Amino acid sequence: MITIKDIARVAGVSHTTVSRALNGSPLIKKVTRDKIEKIAAEMNYVPNYSAKSLVTKRSFTIGLFFSSIDQGTSSSFLVDAIKGISHVLDENFNLTVHGIDGVHNFGNIQPQRFDGILVMSQSDEDNAFIYHVKTMGIPLVVLNRQLEDPGIMNVVANDREGVKEAIDYAVSQGHQRLAIIEGKPGFKSSTERKQGFMDSLIEHRLQLNSDYFAAGDYSIESGYAAMTTLLSLSERPTAVFCSNDDMAIGAMNACYAHKISIPQQISLLGFDDIMFARYTNPALTTVRKPIADISELGTKMLIQLLQQPETKPQQLFVKTSLVVRDTVAGC
Amino acid sequence: MITIKDIARVAGVSHTTVSRALNGSPLIKKVTRDKIEKIAAEMNYVPNYSAKSLVTKRSFTIGLFFSSIDQGTSSSFLVDAIKGISHVLDENFNLTVHGIDGVHNFGNIQPQRFDGILVMSQSDEDNAFIYHVKTMGIPLVVLNRQLEDPGIMNVVANDREGVKEAIDYAVSQGHQRLAIIEGKPGFKSSTERKQGFMDSLIEHRLQLNSDYFAAGDYSIESGYAAMTTLLSLSERPTAVFCSNDDMAIGAMNACYAHKISIPQQISLLGFDDIMFARYTNPALTTVRKPIADISELGTKMLIQLLQQPETKPQQLFVKTSLVVRDTVAGC
DNA sequence: AACAATAATTTTAACGTGTGCATTTCATTA
DNA sequence: TAATGAAATGCACACGTTAAAATTATTGTT
């Protein structure tokens, strides 16, 4: 392996000069720098990041931590997240991926090993981890899940507004009896989406019927169960908003099972716009949560945090967008 | 940060002794080792991997490289792969994730930065990258895509056998007129699956009708188009094998569009068992490709390669399994 | 008790890089 | 031309670790 000393020897300068030249120090004359850069390129020099890390105390590593890598639902998440991140991350940063549940020893999570950490959070069970990271003083951005703590940089989708927009649309299509299948109890996203649902109903002066608030937990199965309950009501809703697409798929299957046709007999709306939302039958009308955008913005914030540690944490909202497909009919 | 020298001072020994004690060297007396380990634990010592790397020339990093992180199809892939890998990878190894298309400078891919590399390959466009890694002498395992080169460790699913089994099943249900929507031309997986399809037909002495070999490219859209063609035949097939689930979903939608009911009028089989295969309507009968198992086995092979560099490369096959759901009817 | 043999530990150096301080080079000014 | 100061470069050390070689402690043998 070529080192800066090898280059120094060839260039007839000290390794210090090589180091400075290659790192863009202003102390080096242009001709010297050019010569050194040329030689380095010719010799295919690649810096030794271990040595660099040792002396600069930076690891050149960003850790991406996932709620649960063993849980099924998050599949498209991960790709989108990595896509967004590597889009803005400098190529000589390493992106390491971990499931939070795979971290058995918090002691391994140290400033010395991670320049910064991104948490793609889906559950408040992540909080223990998040606070460990914060306590260790590692630059941190939490993505996807809204936190109560204003001391942590947080990038999330504007769920409430997104849902309101979706329900507004359903109402504009003539729907008056709207139901919601709620997300997992206790999750911020569940209450946010419910709020958006209610915002719209209230704005349109529609009744809030408690029968139309069905419990769910974000799983496909819970969507199926909740929909079954809703269908058994004497006065069925004409449109059902599902707090995520998984539950919408469950709900859809419940309708099939009960020979209820979508959207003729009942309309359906989802949230997330997972990859398969457009391939369900009929294609699901849903609210797109821009995971790649969230990750990209989060990464930018993290980079800023690395460069200016004094940057104030803030909560950033990324706009969702309504994706109109075929599960909402006029009424 | 605590270093071995700090521990050494407290323990009243030299830092070398600490290093040896903590690394399980047989040169250290048990009482000394115990004392040092106790102190290290009390002081929350965490080794500095940069320093370790610098001197041992190991990076403690495994790179996972994906065909294309920007292409949509691979979503569940990634999670399953990471799941399988982190399942067997020692916790103080770092797993970094990259899209091959994101690597603009092959020079960055060096033994010094990666102890080993896993390539989750989906296309022969990866070959340039793969051979670069091989040339650099980095321990390498290629997953998921069958290579022709016997000099590279390769772990794949036994597609051919898996497909044969699936077609055998369809035949056992009484189907005689079977069609295939083929995968992307030139891909090993396409020909393997096609072979499995033909193996079964030949074994059952069924005619190979050239009309029943429809071209596809693994995309949902191509599945739709191919199925449309098949449906327009004067003598339609009674069962269609799609070379992957994505195309099966496209095919399904084509059937919906033409008011052909599945499985009553036509049966459908897929390949991969992507997450949503069980939530299509009706649920898709398909061949499960065990990505997590492939990744896990591949990682084990890589670890062995790290420990015994002389291990001979081999091609390992992981068995697929037929997942019977609702898209194949008796005939 | 003396010595050898072996066990346990320390000393010293090295890995490749960045940085404070000392030194050299060079242009400018008196 | 000499003095001055700024610009450019070099020297020496540090970072935390492992490893080869050197030293010291312990045990066994006679």
C-alpha cells in the first residue's frame, strides 16, 4: 500500500507537505500541491482511514439504526432510507446499518466509533437507545417518528396535514360517513393521523361518530379485523381511512371476504404509499410519506450538525402528498 | 476516552500486558488477566478500533454491495439480506451498505478498507465491480446471482429445482397447457427458471408450445404485457408461471383488466415470495427464495474465508420451497 | 543452594496520519 | 546589500494499539 511517505520520497518533500497538499491546506504553494496531487494520482494513493481516524478522532462513519430489523413491515423503508442518505453522503463516509434490537451492548455506541447517528425510528421503544446516543454526545438525527423532546433534531412527515388533505379529498367526493382505523395506541403518528382525520371532519362540520373510530395496531391483520367490525355496523361508513397502507391491505382483504366491492360499496384510503399500494386491486389511494426525502433532509441536518455542533436542534416537517388512485369513488 | 494505558496505570502493569490480557493471549497469568478484565469493565473501557486497525491491518468492516440501490424492485431483498447477515456477524464487525451504482471510484474499494465483501447481485452489470474486488484480493462472496466463474464463492437459490417443483405441483393439479413468462434475457436466473419449467414439462411428457413462452424482463409492466399476449391466444394456457412475483402481479392485473378470474379461469405461479405475495388477491402461489438464508450462509462462508484464506471457492445452493396459496386451481 | 528452564512481564518499535513549532526560502523594503 | 517579514516547508511527536525482542520472576532439578 502506498503511503504519504512514499509520495513524499518521490516528490522530494516531507510527508508533512504531502499531507497538507492532499488535504487542501493553504500553507502549500500551488506548484507543490499540483505536483504532489499528480504523483498521488499516478501512484493510486488511497488514504488510510484508520490512521486518519486515530489522529483526527473522527471515524468517518455514520450509523443508521433501525427500530427493528427483525420485524417484517419496514421493508421498503430501508431501501428508501439508504437511497436518500447515500444520495447526499460524501463517498468517503461509511454508512453502517444496524437494527436497534441487534445492539446488545450500548457501550459499543461511542463517539469514537460514529461521527453521527441517524435513527429511523418506528416505535417509542427506541427511546432508550436514542437517549443513550444523546448522552454520549454523538450528533444525532431521529427520522420518521415525531419526538416530544425539542432537544433532539427530528425530521418527520407532516402526517396530520397529509391526512387532513386526504380526508378533504374524500369529502369533496361526496363522502359524509367517514371512519378511521387507528394506528398503534400510544404512538405519536397514530394520534397525529387521527388528528388530521378529525381536523377535516370538524372543518366540514361532519359528525364524529364513535363507532367510526376503529382500533388498529398498524398490522395487516389488525386492518382486517377492524374492517370486519366496521362492516358489521348497521349504518356502514362510506369511506374508511386506514392509518397505514398495511392495514389498508388488511381492510381490503376483509372487504373481499365479505364480498364488498371497492370502491363501489366502500371507499378506502391508506397512508405511506408503500411500493405495493399501486399494485393492489384496485390500486390504493393513499398519502405518500416521502421516506427518501426525509432521510435526505435528515442526513443534511446531520452533516450540518457535524460541521457546526452548535446548530440548534429543530423539528422539521416534510410535506406528504396525496396519491389518488382507484379506491375512492364518488358518493 | 479510556485507553489500555489508563488501565495499565491502575492495574500497575504495562499496557502490553493489558492488551494481551484483553485479547485472550495465553501468555498472561490467570490472576493478572482477571484483575485487568475487572478493571477494564469498571472503567467502561472500549477498544479504539482505529488504532487496532492501523496495526493489525484489519478494518473490522464488511461491505454489503447491492446491484442498484436506486432501482425499485429490490426492497424486501435488502431487509432480508441485512437480517440474515447481522444474524451471524460478530457484533464488533461493522456492516456497511452501498449501491454498486453509487461507487464512482473503484479505487476506494481496497483490502485496507474492507475485510470482506458481500455482493447481493441482481444483474451481470455487477461483474466489473465483482472482478475489481477479486483482483484486489479482498475476500468475496457473491449472493443471489449464479456466476459462471468457479473461482468466486457463490451462494444462490436452487432456482431450477424450485421451479420444477412448482410446475410439478401445477401438473399434479391437472394442468396440461402451461405457459411461462420469462425473466430478463441474458440473466442466468432467467434461463435457470426456464430450465426448471421445461424439466417438469419434459418429465411429464407435455408438449412445449412456443406460443407459451412469453418474453418478460422481471418488471411488473412486462408481466402485464406478457399476460395480455397470452390471453389473446386462441388456445389459452390454463396455468402461467411467472419468473418472478413482480411479473405475477403485473399478470394478475392484466387478468383483472380482461375480466379473467384467477384461479377459476387461469392459474398463476410466481417466484421469490416477496412480502406482498400473500396479500395479493387472491394470495399468490409462489416459490420462496430464502434471501435471509442465502445471506446467512454467504456470511458464514465469508467469515470462513477470512479465517482460512485458502478455502476453495464453491457454488452453494440453498433450497427453495413451494408456497401454496390460492392462485392455482384444479383443472 | 546453584543453576537451568520456563513463565510472566516490560521495553521498544511500528502502523500512517495530522499538527505545533522550528526552520528555511523568498520577496520586499530600507 | 542587509534587514525584515511573510510564505513555504520540515522536524518531531502524538494518536492507541499490537508484536518482536529483551528482561525479570518463578519453578523445578540436582
